[in-house]
Amino acid sequence: MIPATQLRSMVHRQIRRFGDGLQITLRERSTLRTRTSGTPTNSIVLVGAASAGDTEIVVEAAGLVGQLPAGAKVTASGVEYTVAAAAQADTDTTQLTLTLASALTGNLAAGSAVDVSQPYAETTYFAMRSRADQKEAVDGVPDTARTYRLSARNQTRRPKKGDVLIDATGNATELVTAVNAAEPGGGASDAIYWTITVGSAK
């Protein structure tokens, strides 16, 4: 049996070759919102004081629910920090524990405003268009739906249904409507490649 790392490298080379070096960017968006209204929110406050050097802070907002993805950014006291791990709001306390990629540069008082200054994370993948795109008339997939095979080599994030495809100008275009993984080991860390569908199928 060929090791997963070797398979991943082989498939990566094929995708780069037959995709002519194509790269696509997918954006995972924050789902933080107010529970009662469902309105998205980027304004949260610090629970308790935090000290310079801390890499974890707890924040809250009234009725806060949802998730902030790893790679999103928050700003506190004029300094922007990258969120190192996905954070899910606790439905009972409406608090959110954020692990930061870099330590706080200064002390923060309890109740300090924390702004979600970049409520999304973006990942760029080497990709190739699938030959299945040539079968729209047979399988019922309209011209607006496109299928890509994405290399999993050196990637730490698995694409998700609901991700947004970002075009060359930085604009959000279409949603990822399906994700299928080649994971011989059964886990995301074993992925060889992912096949995604962008756009809607009939």
C-alpha cells in the first residue's frame, strides 16, 4: 500500500500539471449572531481582565451564538490578532473563548471592546476543473455549477459546504454546495484531495 504522504504528493503534482497551476481561494465565514434576532454581530466585549502575554481571552455578547473560524481576526485596543483555532460560543453562557496566534501586547480591562475586524478566514488551494463538468446534459448539473479537485498537500483546513469562492478581484462569488473527500485513513488529516462543487445543481 502506498503511504498517504506519497499519494498526496503524487496527486498534488497531477493537479498542478493538469490544472495548469490554477489556484482557488475559499472563504469560511463567521456565524456569530444574536440568538433572538439572528442578526450577525462582530461586536463583543472582554470577560474579566487580560494581561500582556496572554494568548487566550474570553469574550461575550448578549445572546451570542455561532462560531468564529480559525484565521479570522479580532482587534482589541487598536491591535489586530489572528484567531488560532475555531471558537464556538457557549449556548448557556453566550461566551466565546478565543485562542490567539500571538500574545496580547498590553493589558486589557474587563469589559474592553473586542471587534471582529475580519469575520472570515481564507485558504488557497491548488485546483483543477473536473472532467465531470462536461456531463451537464447527462447528470442534470447546470452550467452554473462547477466541480474542482483540490490538492490536500500542506493544507490544514478541509473545505466545507457553505464556503464562498473568492474571485481574482477579491469578491465573493458562489457557494460551495458539496464536498467529497478522498481520505483513505478516514480522517481529515489523511486527505489526499477534495472534490468540491461550486454553484447549484438542479
